[in-house]
Amino acid sequence: MKKSTNKIALCIALCLGILYLCFPLYYLLQSRVALLNDYSNTTPAFYRKTMFTSTVFTDVLKQQGNVLCLLSFLFLFVAGFLMRPFVRVDLRQILVEQKHKMLASAFWIGLLILWTSGLFLYGNALQPLCTDEAFSIVNFAQQPLTHLLTYYPLPNNHIFFNLLNHFAGKISGNYLLSGRVLSGIFYVLLMCSNYLFIQKIIQNKFISFLCSALLAQQLMIWGFGSQARGYSLYYLLQWFSFVCFYEYFFGKKEIRKHWLLVFIICNVLGLYTIPSFLYWLLFEVMASLVVMLHFRQLYVDFWKAILLIILLSFLLYLPVFCYSGIDAVLANKYVAGGGLDRIQVLQQLAKYYSKDIADITFGFAAFHDFFAFSCFFIPLILLVFFKKKTNVLAPFFLFGLLSWASVFIIVWATKQVPIFRAIGFQMQLSLLLFLLFTVAVVQQFVSNKMGQQAIFVALVLAASIKVFAENRSLSNTVLYGQNTAAFMQDLSQDRIEIAPHQSVWLSDESFMFNFLLDKKISKGNFDCTFHNQDLIVLSEDDQPNPLIDLNQYLVKQKISWFTIYQRK
């Protein structure tokens, strides 16, 4: 059975490899004009099409794409060679092991699923549609696959997540609903996996449940667990890769290669979801160096896995690089430096952490800025003074520090401070490790299990009451750095006045009205679908459109930063 499963997996991999070769061959054999014609035939209208055809997909980019396609043949061959050791790996061994763990804790897992599902439903009801959700759905998830996999005008294209939502939305008929449900599923999976890991470390199911119940309320994790965007999947893949990393270096040697294969898959898909997964990949490289120095082993297979991750990620992003350019992914305005020097950027990050990140993660900054860094020094104090119970957690203390060190290194290199949500999992890991150290100390001082449980019930209940109240007020302002609820309320209250049988054209940056206008209203989108319609909606953020002659229109009304024009 094992051999047949591996053969099937090998056949699938070979088919995917052969299918993949079709893209670079097609790209190399076509001229830029022919590629653009095919692109327009497949996707007649899309976001900023004029800019794409004139300034993005140029002759220079086509030549760069040709070079990348040639490189892809070499990379595909090397990746195939590096994958050979994994041909005989049967991942069912890991799945069976995890299944037994879940069955052994079925009651607590079931209770955690109910708790996180309730939090998801509450978050879904609390958070209105946000602009980034609407943008991702309209411009990527709803678009043809050829467009979704190649176009990267802004980092909103969380490619792997939007790919999943593309199919889920077709099934459900509602891309917003399917996107949020997908995020909810990833959120629940993350918290159940958190529980299994904590339970393995502290060997107490009830306290593990309490810790997981508190972790489920971390603002970024909970908030994006009910958003139709890729962050919930991004956090889940980071967590899975961390578990694989831990099991590879500290778990059973006989299934080390199994965990390494899952590690590769998680990192590749994580990078394909959001490129800022590079923060996490750098952490894993740094942490592996520390572990290798400790064990005095080189772990060659691990470094082959890192190379394989880089190669496979390049191959997945090749269509984007060829059509949108490498800079669109790795040097866009949200990644490139903002003009500050490195010292200023690090000072900004330190202030950013003490004022905001620590507050929404731990709440300690609410007492004093000094306590914002308590997730660093409190575990260290516990580690030094309570070695008997915390010595086993020493690697975790280093992991917590290195997860943030990787952020500082990339911030130093790029001179760009990341947005909250890009480093949301660093917050989650810090809180998880903080809880592990706290549990260890309580277990050292209180030998009675009932006493331990009573202490944690009180701690988690008090923390949950505070966190729950804060999350309710912060979810609509902190997740995206703006008051999404107020913005949506303004748009919803001021309805566009549309007479029967009138048609509306929505500009590139007016995508929100795809969700706010009645489904029965005839709507047009993007430059090439503008055909002298009755009403047009323009945003202040729109680029000049040569197809629109505003002399033929009068201003009908204004809603927020949108202007509605009516034909004279």
C-alpha cells in the first residue's frame, strides 16, 4: 500500500512538472504583442489595464521574462533532483500519529472547535466588509486563473489563498462568504494544532485548553480568522512549519524526513500566499544555525530543503515575474524603503513595538511602555531562576528572540517597517512561549493539579475578559490601521441614487460599490468596459482615464472620497 501511494504521488509530481513546462515554453515562443493579445482575450477587463499594457509589461520585462524562463528549466531539474529522497516518504505515518493525539484529546479538541467557531462567528458579525477584502475578491479571486496567477499590481494578491477562494467562490456563489469561511477553517485548525503542541510540552489537557482558548483571542489571529484574505492561512502555515522544524530537530529520528517534507510544503505555500513569509523563513534559518551549533551537526538534508523551498517558490512565482516583474513582488512601495536611514527605521520599529504590537498582543503596554518588552525578559528571568522546570523550554526562549531578530534584520536591510498583520504570527508565538514558561513555573510551585488548574482558570478568565473587551473596540481600527466600520457606515448610509434601468460604471478604485449596489443594477468595471453609461463612480485615488470625457457629465453626489457623475 505504501509503495502504491508513493507511486501515485510520484506520477502526480511528474505530471505537474510536465504541465508546468508548458508555461515557460509558451512564454518563450510568443512575442510581447501576441502575449498581450492572449492576455486580453482571456481577461478583457482588469484593474489598471492601461498601466499594465503600457508601463508594466514592456519589451524590457518580456526580455527579462525570457531569461527567467530559461533559468526555470535549470531550477526545475535541480528541484526534481533534490526531491528524490522524498519519493519513499509516506506522510500517512505523521497523519496517523496526529489522529491518535486528537482522539486522545477528543473532548478538549471538540470544546476548542466550539470556542473558536463561536469567536469566528462573532468576529464575522462584528467586522464589516473591508476595502482590502473587496479588492482581493474583485481583482483576483473572481478573475480568470491566468490573471490571478500572473498579475501582481499590489500585495493584496495573496495568490494561494485567492486561488483557493477562486474555486470556493464558484461553488458557493459568494466570494466574500467563501473567503471568510476558508479563513475561519484555517483559524480553527491553527488553534487545534496549538493545543496539541502545548499538550505535548506541558502534559496537562485542561491547562492546554485554557492556554489555547486565550491564544485564540490574540487580535491578529482572531481578527484575520474572519477576513476573506490570506492572513489566516499565512499564520497557519507559519505554525505548521514551526511544528515541523521542532519535530525535525527534537522529535523522533526515524520520521525526521517525513517532517522535513511537510516543512518544505508549508514554507513553499506560505511564500506563495504572502511573500512576507520571508520573515519566517529567515527565522527558521537562524534558529537552525543555533540548533546545529548546539548539536554540532550540519544537517545537510535541512539545507537541501531550504534550497528546495527557494527553487520551488521561484517556480511558482515565475508567471508573476514574467508578466508583472520581480519588483512588483519584492520591491513594491510596501516593501521598498521609505527614505529613512537604518537607525531611524530601527527606532521606529522599537517605538512601533512598545506602543502597539505589545499592547495588542499582551496588553502589558497598557500599564507602562517598559512592560512592552516583558515577553523577552520575563521568560529569561523564569529560565534563570527556575531551571528545574523551565530548562526544557530553553530552546523556546531562543526561538522567541530569533523570531523577532529576523524581523529586525529584514527591517534593517530594507529600511521598511512591516505592517502589523505581516508579523502577526510573531505575536502569537511570543504569547504561546510566554504561557509555556508561566505554566512551568506554576507547576514548580504548585504540586497539586487542582491548584494548578484553579490558578490558570483565574488567570485566563481575567485575561480573556480584558482581551475580549479590547478586541471588540480594536478590531475595526487596528487590523487595517483605519476605522473600517465608520468607513462602511458612511458608504452604506449615503446610497447612490439610481433610477430604474440606469447603468453604472465603477472605476478601478471604486470596487467597493460592487458589494454596495443592488445585484439587479447593471454594473461595469475597469477601463475597457466603459461605454457611455448613465452613471460613473470615480475615486480620488483613480488614475486619469482617457476614455472618460467628464464634460459630458454633471456631479450628481459625493460619498466619502467617491464622486458620482450623471450623464447630461
